Amino acid sequence: MDPDILIIKDGAGYRVLHGYLHLANKLSISDEILVDVRGEGTVRIVKTQGRIFVSNGNQHVPLFEN
């Protein structure tokens, strides 16, 4: 889990509020990382062919950059 990345739940998806470049750097090394989301707990951020999404169990939710 990475405290330098701030992600919140935003409607039907999640939004990166702080640390997008740090997130991109981590995802360039690994295709997934764990991040704490306030009110949601730990979620898995997954990178696939040009897409980044939040995997919360079997659900795949979009991750918005700004």
C-alpha cells in the first residue's frame, strides 16, 4: 500500500486526487498495486492494455485521472 497516492470514490468510479505520477511509475514496474481508499479500505489498482481500473473483488471500476 502506498500513502503517496490519494484515491477517492467518485460516483461510478474512483478518482486520483494526488500522486498520479507516482501511481504511473509504480504501474510501469508492476501491473497492479494496492492502495488505501478512504471509506473503502484497500483496493487493487490494475493496469491492462492502456486502461487503469480498480479491482474490488470481481468488480472492475474505472479510475479517473482528474
